[in-house]
Amino acid sequence: MSLYHVTIPTFTKMLTNLDHWLEAAVASADQRKFDPEVLLGMRLAPDMFPLVKQVQGACDAAKFAAAYLAGQTAPSHPDTEQTLPEIRARIQTCLAYLGTFSEDQFAGAEERRVAPAWLKGRWVLGQDYVGEVALPNFMFHLTIAYAILRHAGVPLGKSDFIGSMSVKDSV
């Protein structure tokens, strides 16, 4: 299985799920009669990023991984979102960007040198980047966003986290 199939479908599915969680958060806030925008500032612990930064982090993890693996430069998305519609638009922008990639662009990605700026001149192979950084980082931000929403009382369950599955009928 190519790194394209390991990353792009997962990023796409889970960012779509994240958007649905935010939609459920707005509905929950409306039902409970509070301003849903307060959710963006919520965090699980004082030293953790708030929900808005978790969503930005998930989007960034996905777009940077896709760009690095395809040998491209990711577009810049300044972290300026302050409302739920703005953060949901960021998710849609990221999903649209992920949709521009093809499997062909990931040819050789396993052996491609990935050198994010934070590695300060060092690099890792694409296959190591995916397993050791990209997917764990992406899932971390998603999981924390989910946990913040659950902690805030948004009625989400495991099936909301997992989302749709490619289930087939019996033969």
C-alpha cells in the first residue's frame, strides 16, 4: 500500500468527521442555550492548546504531510480563525487541498527525504515521517479536539469518531 493510501484517505475521512463534530457542537450549544463560540477557547488542561488550535494543528499536520510526501510546498494558512464558521472553513480549505493530490504524486514518497523546518537541517525518510510524526501528530490533535467537545457535553460517541466504514455485504 502506498503512502498516498495510508495518508490522504485517512486525513480526508477524519477531517470530515471533525467538521461533523463541530456541527454537532453548534447544535448541542443551541439546544442547551449557550454561545457555541466559547467552545473554541476550551482546553483539557491549562498547558494544552484550546480547541481552535487543535483544529488548526490537525489541518496543518494533514496538509504538510501531503505536501512533503509529494515533494511540494504546503500553502500558508495563518492561524487567524476566531469563530466556528472560520475554523470550519479552514477544514474545508484543507480538504480541498488534499483533494488535489493523486497517487502518482506520491511515487517514491517512502524514500523521499522529508525535512520540516523544525528539524533544523535534518531529515527523515517519508515512510518514517508518516509512521513516527505525521499520523501520530494528526491523530493527537483530532483526539484532543474530540475530547474537548465530549468534555463540553457534546453528544458524540465512538461511532462519531470512527465515522463511515467501507463495509461490504456478505458473499
